[in-house]
Amino acid sequence: MPIAVAFFEHYAYSILFLWVLVEQLGIPVPSVPLLVAAGTLTATHRIHAVPVMASILLACLFADSLWYYLGVRYGGRVVKLVCRMSLEASTCVKKTESSFSRHGATTLLFAKFIPGLSTVAPPIAGQTGMPYARFLAYDLVGSAIWASAYVFGGRFFGDFAEKHAMLVHLSTRFGLLIFVLVVLGFIARRIWSQRQFLRDLQNSAITATELKNLMTMAESGDARQPFIVDLRHPLDYLPDPRVLPGALRISPTELEKHCHLLPRDTDVVLYCTCPNDETSATLAKRLQRLGVHRVRPLRGGFEGWRDADLPLVPYDEQKPREAAPELIEAAAAA
């Protein structure tokens, strides 16, 4: 028997607990191959399904409870910290906030199946004030569904492989190599995608200082006033509901739907609170393909503007913009 397989069999429950715990705490190491491998070994009774499931669920509940209480205490700041640790940093906030808006606590039942949603769901549940007992119940069921899918999927494979000695031999001989290659390939692909996204963002974004200078020039009559759009999710308004001067609140979906109403004779600036400005940068690319060529994401988003001590105003004091009244009506109706 290969040394690695023998080692895993001997320390299986501790390895499963620690590996899943590390992943659920936000370190981007995929645990699915390990869960499948554990399930395969339960078919041969080398390890047992009940302690396997218990190890996984205990790790999930420990990590998720920690993130829940950090979400209660620190709100949106801890959510963005978790996303920066994730290999899905560009999309995890958007995915989770949208899911919680549509499904509420039910999101926890399927969160662990969706990259970028798993680790961020607990702190957002805490941020939104979900009672801990309710969170714990949904999180436990969701964790059990997730773990069962892969452990018992692996057990099914193990039952099949047990009847084919050659396949068992090959799987134990090359299993570790395949597992390592899968993990390395997963991490490499995510890192490459993230770096490519950041390079594209650097080439297209406008800085807070550049936007402020543009607004100052517009006030003096030397340039047209930029059309600024606040793309933040309603949950992001909780810590600070203010907006940039002149900004219009509208969801990314509605803005793309009504892009023909955007002005073409001035700069359109989009901002959000996502890690790496993912929402505004991605939407800017889509709008450019749809013919809105003077559109740029704000580098650093809302927080970058605020941290630069630039002016913010209450949204309810905003006056209707003359640049695109139809778009304002569409935003109000959305």
C-alpha cells in the first residue's frame, strides 16, 4: 500500500478536520478531492463514514460560527477581508449579497457548492442580523448536504472500484499524484484569472483624484459634468449610505438593460465596494461592447473616494440629473 494512502487512513479524521477547517477559514485549498477520497475509503471499510462526516461538520461549524460572529462585530469590513483571501475575490461579494437578497437564510443550504459564496455567507448572515440559532440550523443542514454529496459520491465510486481490483490498484497508486495536480491546477487557474483581471483594471480605471479634478473642471465650465453611477448592493449602504456628489443609484442589471439611455457626450464613471472593483470594472467592459465607449470604473470604488477625504453627500438630497432623465426614471422604477 502506498505510504501516502496508509498515512491518510491512519490520520483520516484529523486530516479531514484540519483541511476542511483551513478551507472554511478562507484559505483557497479545495477540499472536495479529499472528501471524495475519504468516501472511497469508507467503501472498503478502511475508515468509517460516521466519524468522517462528524469531522467535516465540526470543522464547518467551527469556522462558520467564527465568521458569523466577526460579521456581527465588524460587518462589511470582514466580508471584504474574506473575499480578498478567496481565489474568487472578484465575484464573491456580488454573488453572496445577491443570493441573500433573493433567498435569505436558504442561501446557507447551497452556499458551499458555489465558489466565492461558501466562506462569505456566514459573515454576511451576521452582518444582516440573522439570529445565531437560525444561522446554526441552516448552516448545519447546508454543511451536511455538501459533505454528503462528495463523501457518498466517493463511496459509490469505492463500491464500484472494489469490484474491479485493477482499478483499485491504479487509484491507490496514482491517487495522490492526481489529487496534487488537481489542487495545483485549480490554484494556478484562479491566480492567472485574477492577475489578468487586475491588469485590465489598471488600464481602464479612473482614480479618485482624476475624477475630483474632472468634477472641478465641470463646475468651472471647462468640461462636462461626469455621469456617476453608484452600483452598490443595498446591503452595502448599511455602514455608509452616502454617495459621491451627483451619483445615481442603480443596479448593474438595470444599468445594462437601459444602457441606451446613458449619455454619450460625457464620461460615465461607475463605482462599487467590491474587492478589486469587480462589479464596476466588469460592467464597464460590457457597456463598452454595447457602444458606451466613455465609461470607466473608479479605482478603489466608494472606499477609495472616502479614504481620500473627498466629499460625500446623503443620497436623498440629490437633485435629478439633467444628463439622462429617462435613466433616472428607470432607476426609480427598478
